[in-house]
Amino acid sequence: MPDGVAARRFTRRLRDGGRNAAFARRWAARALTGAALFGVCSVFHLSAGPVGVAHAAGAAANAPSQAGRPAMPVPNLPAPPRATLPGFNPPPAAPGTTASGPVQTQPARMPFYVATRGTTTIYVLGTLHVGDPADYPPKQPFRAPILGALAASPTLALELSPDELLVSQDDVSRYGVCRRDCLPGLLPDPLWRKLAYRLRGNPAALDEIKKMRPWLASLVVETYDSLSAGLQTEYGTEAQLQNVYIRTRGKIVGLETLSQQMRAFTGLSLAQQREMLAQDLVQTPAENVDDVRTLHRLWRVGDADAIAAWQAAKSETLARDKRISDQIDNKIVYERNRRFVSRMLLIAAPNKPVFVAIGALHLGGRKGVLQLLRQHGFVVDAG
């Protein structure tokens, strides 16, 4: 089916009833900040076509090495066989009953804040682009304060609007995929050999990644490791938020445009792209999986500053070239934080609350969104 026809049919399904979306920053906020993901796929299967591709991007969004970077839909790739994931141990299944009866699950706390300046209110929720079913109990997927804020807000603002998400894959392919095998020639030989060794058990994926530019290859590596953490993209926060929101509201906007988000990657120098990919390969897949799970636990606790501190320490460990790594963070995290806040201030109005949902690693720290709101005169309290 042509991509355009599939997109139109999918759009109609979204209008008729639930909407599944999620996006991402590199590990935990990455591009766990950027493009939203649609559809449903299993943890170890990247389904064919735009839907499966988008899901893969959502998973990549939650990789600690790349937190806060926009999540881009990666081209469809073969799923990694379990045998090629050294050290992978699936998480134990959550028990469904106890001696006294069914387990009463509670929604994850999540980083949630209320920013006020006079009669202007901005609700800010830190998202995770993959999750566990236990994070969102069917009878109450979010805590009461979050549901109340969502119901009170005429506008839901995500990193990218749903309309732009539907067409984002074309731009990713246009700017991230070469017509020939270009990646080996764009990387230093030791880095290419390290990547080839990482994908040694998945020759089909290795053949496909050869045609990618380094920034997109980085997303693919993160996707595989994140999917291996046992979390699922259909349980990303954005997807669950929209399922609740569109039943009562419907106005969903983006805090940045698709072209702005694409430039976060395409504007990187070759040295910066190489650094991105090198960071993904510092640790073993099993260590990367452990980081994803750690981030998930921190997100459930809901302290944005604690998440930011953990991410900063992790970045220090993974950076191969500190100067270049800082340049990458400025381009794909801090510049976008400032853009997010500028857009929030344009949308917000007295007595018309705005509910903002962005990657959790964009919130905390001295350059985070919460601190930027304080600098604009807002009082920020935990929700």
C-alpha cells in the first residue's frame, strides 16, 4: 500500500477513536522528544511500514546516551534476534494476583509540575516514550492531579503535532538515507568495525544500516537496545495522554515544527554525528538495557531534577569528546528547551491553561524547561 494512502487511512482511524503516539531524546528524552510514534508493535518486532518505523523511534527515544533528542522514525529494519542481545534477560512478569486477590496497580507518579504567573497556568508533564502496562492502569491511567489538569486545559501541546508526525518519516528517509552504502566511508575504521561487530548477529540490519548517515545509524542502535529493555512503545506517555485527551478535548498542537526538529539532526557536523554513534557503542547492549530500566524507575518516582542529575552523570561517562558532546547537547537539547518555552509563552493566556507534555529529561537542571519558566517569572511547584 502506498505510504500516502496508509497515512490517510491511519489518520481516519485516529479521528474515529483512539490515538497511539509516542516520541523521544536519546536515551530517556531523546528524540524522547521529538517525533511521535504511532501504531502497535511487539517489543522484539519492528513491523513493516511507517507504523512500525515510528514505534522503533519511540523506543530509541529512551536511551540514556541520547536523552532529550528528538525521536525520529527510523527506516524499517529487521528485528534483533534475542540470541544477538548479549546479556539480555527479560524482566520478570508483574504478578497479577496475591493470596488476598488481584493486585491493585497505581499509575506511575511521573514528573508533573504546575507553573503559574498571575492567572496564567502551564501544566508540564515529563514523558517517557516507552513504558510498561503497569504504568497506566486501565481504570485510572494517570494520577488524579494530572487528569484534572488535562481536563482543565483547552490545549494539549506536544513536541510535534500529530499532523506533522504523520509525514515525518519521508523527511527522515530523505535526509538520513543514502542511495548507496555510505556509512562505512563516513566513519573512522575502528568505529565502523565496532558497529559491525555489534550487529554481527543481524546481517540484514547491518546491510540496511550501511546506507544510513551516522545520526540515523545512532537512532537504529538505540532502538534495538531500548526495545530489548522489555518496555513497549504503545505504553509511551504521549500515546496514553492522547487516548485520554481526545475523548473530551481535541486541540493538540506542536511546540516545534517538523523542519525545526529535523535540523536538530541534519545540522550536526560529521564529527558530532560520529560522537553520537560512538556514545551508543561505549557500553554493551546489556548495560544500555540496564540504563533504560533505571530511567524508567526514576521516571516512575517523578523527580525531574533527579532524572537530570542522573542523565548528566551518565553523559560524563559516555562522552568520547567532551567538547563535541556538549555541542550536541546544546543543539538537540538546550536550544530546543528554549524553543519549547518560547512556544509555551505564545500559547498560554490568562485563565486558559495549557497542558505541555515533553520528554522528561527536558525538564530538570539549570538549563531545563522548569528553570527557564522560572526565569520568565513563573512559580513552579510539583503537581
